[in-house]
Amino acid sequence: MASNFGEKVERKLGSLLDRIPGYRGYQVKEDRRDADKRLRDHLAIVYGAQADRVEQVAATLATQRRLNDITPVDEFARTLRHFVDRVRTATYGYGGLFGDRDVNSAALDQLRQFDENLLASLDAVTASVDALEAANSANGDLATPSRQGTRSVQALLAQFDLRGEVVTTGQPARGESVMRALEAPAGEIRSPAFDLREGDALEILGDDHIVDGKISIDGGDTAIRLFRLAGDEVERWLLVTRPAQHGMALVQSTAPPATAGDSTTIGGGSYRQASSGTGDGEIAGSGGSSGLRPVRYRFFVASDEGEARALHLDWGQEQQTFAGQRLFFDDVEVFGRPEAEIN
């Protein structure tokens, strides 16, 4: 299975890494830190150039005071710049890949696969930037290429998180997770947690949970799922979105956002609004279903670009706010319903 996976990815990606000057790979222990730095420096340069282009479009829109157009473009620029900064400043200790112990050869192969895919994905991001600039010149639709670009970069962030796991541990990430990350279309990495049902068992950061309630929201290009986790002393929810624009988060209910100027405070933390929209929502649990109702949602991310996430739902007569910490792709493992319950 592992060899088939490796061969499939190699056929798909080719040898893009050979184009990086001085890159020698990870097989020789003494070369590993240098290879990691050369790869990340190269990624920061090529993706940074695309971030510069998007930021220039956003600056032009701001100068022209096209405020209705600037929000998705600014989000694309921020997400891309965040990825560049993450790549440039990532730090790893001297364990795992860079330690004295022998590293699993499968981990070295997997790391190369991640590196090649991060390079190969540049074409998708560049295509979105090209489309954005063309739309700006023609006074056309800026939102569509901006959102596609944002989804592409979110996929890159998910891949980079898994790559960091391999570097830190010196062990290969689970093959199924890597396959999903490398084969999914840009921006369409989808966690199986999105399809959880009441009674399903799952593990989050090593802790076991059972789903006993759900909030579902579908709003055109965006779908949101909140799964209530039974058994915790404090009620907590797993937040999952599709596409994975804002990733997953482990959240709990909190007071509504308090906004003063450009600053928004939620649960004692400082946030900025990342996106918003409307859709049809439903709350379901052991007591039944609310039925579909219109709802407006707002996503928030930490002002300091940290991992805090928040979601505010406005149902008209009722409001709900959730805040917590971002989860990464492999922080959640879904087991489904217990066998006894299925039978």
C-alpha cells in the first residue's frame, strides 16, 4: 500500500525539487536542516511574489474606495501572506527529523512528497492571481478568483501542518491523511468529521467523545457543522467547515462579540472578522429538530494571527457565539457509531 502511494504521488508531481539550487534532500542526516531551509526559503520567495500581486490589487481597490470589492481580495491577500510567514518562520528543534536517532525511511519519502506538492500547488495559486488581476482590469467579478485563491492557500496550510508533523516526529503521518491532503483539489481538503452524525464516536487530541447534537448551516459556497460533544463538564463543540477555509476548531459557547472601532472582543480575546454570509440552518438533537431557519454567520480569527477561532450565529430572535482553538487535520479521528448500536 505504501509503495503504491509513493509511486502514485511521484507520477503526479515529478521532480520539482530538483529545480531548487543546492537542494540535496533528506537522506543524509547532515543535509536535512539545510534542505529544509532551502525548500522553505524558495517557497517563501515564489509564494511571496504572488502575495505581493494580490496586495497590490487590494491597495488599488482601497485607493479607489471600492469597499464592496475589497473584502474577498483582502482575505486572499491575508491568507496568502500568512502562509508565506508560516513557511518562512517555521522553527523545529533537534528531535525528529533533525535528531541523532535514525529516521523512518517512509517519513523521508513522505517529506519529499509534501515538498513537491507544495511547489506544484503554486500553479493553482498563480492562476487565481492571474484571474484576479484580469478581473480587476476589466472591472469584473473579483470575488470568485479571490475565494478560489483563498481555498487553495488554505489547502497549502493544511499540507504544511502535516509536513510539520513529519519533521517534528521523524515518523510518517498516517497514509490516508496524506493521500487526502496531496490528492484533493486545491481548497477541497475535507475532514471526515464534516459528516459526523448523532451517536458517532470520535477522538479529539487524544480524548474520546460522542456526538449528541448538531447545528448545520448551508450557505451557497460555504457549509458549517457544529457537533456537540457529550460527557464534558463544560459543553464543547467541534466546528467543521467546507471548504476548509477556516479549518476545524474545538469551541464552547461564550458571550456575543463586543466591537469597538476595528477591534472585536470575544470571550476575553481580540479578534478580527474574516468572513460572513447567510444560509439556512438547523439545530438537531435528542429533543428533535428546529427545522430550517435563515441564519447569518460571521467567522472571526485571532487579531495576532494566532490559532484562536470564533463563530457568531444570528438567527433573528436568538444569537449564539462560539470561541476556541483551531484544530489541525489529524487532531481529529472519526470512528463512527459503536458496533453494538449499529446492530
